[in-house]
Amino acid sequence: MTAWRLWRASVYSWAGLQQAWRLQWAFRLECLLTPLVLIAATWLADRGWQWGLLVASWWLVLVVELINSAIETTVDRISADLHPLSKQAKDLGSAAVFVTCMMVMILWVSLLWENKFQSLIG
């Protein structure tokens, strides 16, 4: 990939992030929560790989949120009419975000139990 193509791809990516920030309240909220997540991960993780896993899991939520927003935007572009397949596509995108959030919750609670509470009990 030439430097010019890499530059253009970066410009398009930055534009997408700006649009997500401006138009998607869920993405904006998740971005605003990121500093708190970083602080919580620092407190929770006993090892560097745990911190990396916690932070990566949170970033995965942002990635899936961006993909969900792209799906919703595409569906809205195709037609504003209510259609069962449009609803299905949007619901599936939303479900992907939900499943990712549940995965993050399980991971964080597991590490919370392992690193902070298990030693108190046993």
C-alpha cells in the first residue's frame, strides 16, 4: 500500500469517527466512558495482559457499535419504508452490540472475582 493510499484511508477513517461522534449517541456515550474504563481496568488488573484484555474488550464494544451504525445507516439509505428485513438487519446489529456488552461484563466480573474478591473469601 502506498503512502498516499494509507493517508486517504486514514482521512476516511477519521471522517467516519467524526460522523459517529456527531450522529450516534451510543458511540458518543461509550467514548465518554472510556477514561473511566481505563481507570477501572488499571485498578482491576493484576497483570499487564489482564489490563490489555479489559481494554481490548471495551474497544471491541466501540468497533461493534461502529459496525452497527454502518448497518443502520445503510438500511436507512436504501429505504425509509418500514420493512421486516430492514427491522431484522437493525435488530441483528443491535444484538451484536448487546452480545459484545455481555461478553465484556462477563470478562470484567470474572476478573473482579478472581483478583479482588476471591482472596477475601479463601
